[in-house]
Amino acid sequence: MNNNEKESVFAIGELAREFDITHRSIRFYEEQGLLSPKRTGQNRVYDNKDRVRLMLILRGKRLGFSLAEVKTLFEMYDTNANSAVQLGTMLEMTAQKRAVLHQQLEDIQSLMQELDEVEARCREELAELEQGKIA
């Protein structure tokens, strides 16, 4: 077996450094069933599949997906490697996230407008107080 045929393996510390996360985070993802490292004695040994999954977990979190949603996608892929099913589900989940974000953006814009109005009224009243118009 040459080097190209060997499976890359990683220690927990290597993955933690690569992805700038703690060992505890990686163990938590393992406890949640998202990663399944092999064991050699007391040590966890992660393969390239685990590394890719860790990258996808972190990307999913950055995009606002819950670990349960990420796990659903992994389970779908594990039971049916047909990427069309997985991609369709991912598109549905993405559309849902986008709708939630749009609503949050509208809510934030509305709050910003209210804050602008409150701030303007406070400035007006303060200016009037400073000019002695309000007792």
C-alpha cells in the first residue's frame, strides 16, 4: 500500500488546532453522534470522513443550523448516499433559514427606526431644556 492509498488519520489535538476549537467541542460532537472516531487504547483516532464532518458541522453552525439539523443531513447521507435527496433537503432547510433571517432583518430594521425616533425626541427635548424652554 503506498501513501496515496493510506487513510489519513488525525488526533483530536490536530483537529482542534486546525479548526480552532477545543478538544471538549470535538468530544461533544462525538457524544451527539456527529463524529465517530476509532479508538486505539485511550486515544481517539479521527479519519478524513470525521475531518470533513467536523468542517461541515462548523459551517452549519456558522449558517445557523442546529446540530440536530446537521445530524439529520448526515443520517440521510449515511442511509442513502443519493446526494439528490440530501441536496433537496438542504435546499429546503436553506430556504427556511433564509426566511427566518429575512424576518429577523425586518424586525431589526423596525427596531432601529424606533430607536432613531426615540433618540431624535430625546435630542429635541434636551436642546429645549438647554435653551430654557421647558421647566
